[in-house]
Amino acid sequence: MRGTLVIAGKELRGFFASPTFYVMLFLITLIMSYIYPIQLTLFNQMLMSYVMQPGMPQQQLNIHYGLFLRLLSYLNLMLIFIVPALTMKLIAEEKKMRTFDLLLTSPVKSVDIVLGKYLAALGAILGIMGVAFLYPLVTASFATVNWAPLVISFIGIFLVAGVYAAMDLFCSSLTESALVAYVMSVMMNVSIWFIGLSAEVVDSQKARQVFEHLSLNTHLAGLVEGTVRTSGLVFLLSLVILFIFLAERVVESSRWRA
Amino acid sequence: MIEVRDLTKDYGPHRAIHALNFTVKKGDVVGFLGPNGAGKSTTMKIITGFMAPTSGTARIAGFDVFESPLEVKKRIGYLPETPPVYTDMYVRDYLRYVARLKGMEKNRIEKSIDRAVEKTSLGDVQKRLIGHLSKGFRQRVGIAQAIVSDPDVLVLDEPTVGLDPKQMHEIRELIRELRGQHTIILSTHILPEVQATCERAIIINKGRIVAEDSIANLATLEKGRSRLFVRLRREVGDLGAVLSDIDGVMGVESGSSNREWRVNLRGNEDTVDAVSSRLVSQGYGLLEFSPSKVDLEDVFLKLTYGQSRGGEA
């Protein structure tokens, strides 16, 4: 546990003390500051035209659906590419620079190493989420915002980013090259969205249920609408635990593999 | 302090070390000597708990390296071949990180960083980025990293490789200073390094220990043998024939020309006397006549390559 915190602290300082991370944050705000006002204007226009289109689904008139969820889906899209950039170096670079020797000859367990790095990645993701949360926060100054579903949907995206981080950390542990780790990570992040597609084409009822359960969409959908389902939480957390475990095995294996 | 029993390591079909056995007592400075690829680094990696052996055991301060790796790692400072430094960290922050990683108590950390910085003379650069330091300084940061947690055992894997002669000298001085406070194992393929810093040497070749003794004993391993370097004014066809009847002359090798010869002797001063008077009485014009002991380097070469130094002067 001590080792976990020492490593997490060092890596977190590495993120928040490095200009690269702030350049990344700056670029994220640049994109979001471009998209958000456009979405806001579109939402505004829709409300105006509602008078002339009475048949429109009521749901779309809610600011949570009409505005914030769109912001979150853009954030998710960006996280698919940004989380790998945060995690790619965490283990691969240590191997390449031979600093891994220091970690492996220090009195810390492999699980401390992996958990420490994972916590640091979560901290950096939290920073990105914090920046994204500024947009609804400012919106609250001129519109009525229902906070509970908003916060829950942010937690939902955070959990999904946590799954990305776990998968990407695992990718980083597999290789010495940060670039290879990055490409592998992006592929993994993108592909977990595609697994659910099979549910549309399989014939068997059982198979469809399995694929639906594996689909990240199913589980995220509830959260972003503001409903917390334990099955969703369990699914996301078990993905995190699975990949942390795999990464721990890879790190541990370097102790006995020649 | 360090006890190694029947340590064996295989890399696939290749056996890197064969059943090594040695013991290092507390406070000893031991040189681990051998040509490249002899299995030095492999042994060090196993002792530090970095790697598991195929069979055999290693114990540090009574703790088995595999049964209680965390206890062992708390007591070891390790400098691998490449110093494990983060180029994007400041020297002092890096040392603090290592001290915390090694599980030092909070209130002792700053003091021990000061000590490590002072020992390795890093005072002037402690607020600089490691990435901006020269190779010699990085190596010193690597040593500082190994001693910062005040470990009982220091394992240094080729600490002076790639440094210039002045830096090498400084690192050796530093190791000499550390003597007495830590038990030190030092691996190297550079002989003078062992002579300059260690009390005892373990010579390893092709994964086996070929000699293990104090430096003084190793140097006189072939007691009573000596060698004479002779330079003459006149060319001599076969000096061996001239000297062959003197008791104690083992053999003669010619040098760069027929004017320079090396004479291998066994015996005492009488033999040397006999050789010199023979050369003078024959009227060869003796210009130079210098005795040299068989030194550690000969022993080393003989043990590791199975040959004595012959070709070069």
C-alpha cells in the first residue's frame, strides 16, 4: 500500500508538473470551446421552433439530453485517444529507460507498481473531467440545471475512462515502445464499443443477451441518463479489475522470465 | 551477510551460471571479476531479487531472496549496468523518491539524501534535471540512489563503465570511502578497479568460479615465478640456447626484434644473478635488464582465457 502511494504520487507529479499535460488540456478546451457554443445555439433554436412543431419528443427539450449528453459523447470520443497518451509511457518507458530495474529491486510488490500507476492515470483523467465540467458549471449561471443526473453521467464517463486506463496500462506493460502501446491502446478502446454490435446479428437469444451485456453502450446508457444500475457498475469495475490483474501478471512475469 | 549456494541460471538451453557458491562477510568489499558474458550481471540480478534463479539459493542478512524478497530488497542498494534514473526528474526529487520507495522512515529521508549527495559530490547539481547531466554525473546519481536508503549491502554492476579516467578515479575513491559502512559487491571486467577498491576477488568465467581469494594471495598465486625483460645491443639468434644450462630458467620468448627478450624464471636471486653475468660475459651489450613479477593480470588472463600474457610488453 505504501509503495502504491509513493508510485502514484510520483507519477501524478509527473503529469501535473509536465508541460505536455497542460498542452493536452489546452487542446481539449480548444475543441470543447468550439463545440459547446454551437450545441448551445442548436439547443436554443430547437426550443424556439418547438412552438411550431408540437409533435417533437419531449425528452429532447431537456437540457440534460439536448446539451450535456452531447458534450459528454464528444468528451468520450476524445478520451478514447487521450487516455492512451497518458498511459502509454507509464510502464513501457520504464522498461526502455531501464528504470524498471529500480522498481523491481525495491521493496514493493508488482501489484503496488500497477495500482500506483493506475491511480495516477485516474488522477490525470479526473483533471480532464474537471476541465470538461466547467462548461455545465458556467451554463448553470443562466439556465436551470438538474445536478444529480449531470454528476452521475459524468461519473459514468469517468468509469468508462477508468476502463480505458486499465486496458491501456495493460498495453503499456506489454511493450518497450510507447508508440506501440499507444496504437494498441487506441485499438482496444475503440473495439470495446464494437463488441455490442454482434447483438444485432446473432440468432440465438442467449448469445444476444451475452453480447448486450458485453456492450459498453448498454451499461453507459443508464448512467448517462442519471440512473445507477449495479449491473453496470459491476461490469465496468470487473473490466478494470481484469485488466489491472493482467498488467500485474505481466509485470510479475518480468521477475522470472529471462 | 551474503550467502550463495549452488546458484544456477539457465537462459533457455544456455546455462549462464553453474552452481555458484560463495560467501561475503559483513563489511567486506568483494570484486566480482570476469570477462564480458561470464555471468557477472546475472549473478548480481539474482542476488538483488531482480530475477529468479533456475536452482540454488541466495541469502542476504539471513533472508532468502525468494522467500522474503521484500525484506531482502529493503537491505540492498543496487546500481545496475545502466543507472536507473528518470531523465525528467530533479536529482534531489529523484533521491527522495527512491528513499520513499525503499520504505525509509519519513524523518530520516532528508538527512540521508544530504548524506548521499555529499558522498557522491552532487551538491552543485542537486537542483538540476537528471536529463541535463553528463554521463559521469548520472553514474554518480546512480550510486547516490543505491546508498540513499543506507542499505547493509551494496551491489554495484560495473560502476565505472563508460567513464573517463578522472571520473573513474573519483568513483573508485568513493567506493573506497564507502568501505566499512556497507558490505559491497562490485562487478567489473577491469582489473585495476578490483586492485584499487577490493580486499577480496572472486574470478568467474563461463559461469563458474575459477578463483576466490584475497587480492594479495591471487597476485602471488604462482609463487616464485618471475620474468626478466632484457634488451641487448647485439642481435642474438637464440637466447634460449645461451641460457638453457642455467638452473631455473623456464623459457625464453623473443620480443619485437632479436634484441629484446623475455626470460621466464623460477627460483631466487641467484638465478637472476647467473643470467645477468652470462649475458655480460658473452659480450651481447646488455642495455636493459628489468625484473617483473607475474601480476594479477596474468593470473586473471590465465584463469579466464587459459593463457598468460605473452605478446605485449
